[in-house]
Amino acid sequence: HPTPPACLPAIPSCGSLASLAETMLSDAARPMITLRFDASRAELGELKAECVQRGQHRSFLHDTFEKRDRQLFPRDLLLALTPTKKGGFRTVGVLRRSLRYNKEENRRIVYVDFIYVLKSNR
């Protein structure tokens, strides 16, 4: 029995490669999520409100958003932002991290303490 020929993937033509490259460039020109370090109270408002609606205790939220890590401040809160249709940005997520000393390993380690993404963007 002769062995069947191996299936090779189709090689795209130059025209389809050009259109693929244009699509990738146009998608890269408008980022879907931007990360920022400088968190203001206004940008955290929607996140905190949704956390309260979902049953998080206010004392936990105060410890998470108000008591900042002194060693990493202002880079202890990372905000995930998406562009809006009106040209602004909307905060859709937050990541809180802290710098702790590990005595056994004799070094500092960055810990991720809290991650939250708005329910509408999951």
C-alpha cells in the first residue's frame, strides 16, 4: 500500500499576508487594556462599589485600597483600564501587591494580595 501524502498547511498568498499584517497593525494601534500605576479615588470608585455590592466587608476594602504599601507606593496598585467610546478610560480591574521580607530566603518578595475585575469584563 502506498503511504498517503502528508497534509501540508496552506501557504497564504502575498495579498492575504498583507491584509493580515494591516489587521494586526490596526488592532495594535488601539490597545484593549492599559495598565497604570497611579490610582486615584475616582478611578477606584466603581471597583469599590461593586465589591461592596458583592458582599465584601468595608473594613477589608479599607485595608486593601486605603492602607497602601509604603515600600511600593505609588506602584502598589495596578489599574487595568479600557478605552471608552467617548475617548476616555474606564477602570475595569485592580491588582494590589506588597513587598515582604522572607527571612528563610533572606530576600524581599513581591506578593499579589488582591485581584479584582469588574463582573462586566470577565
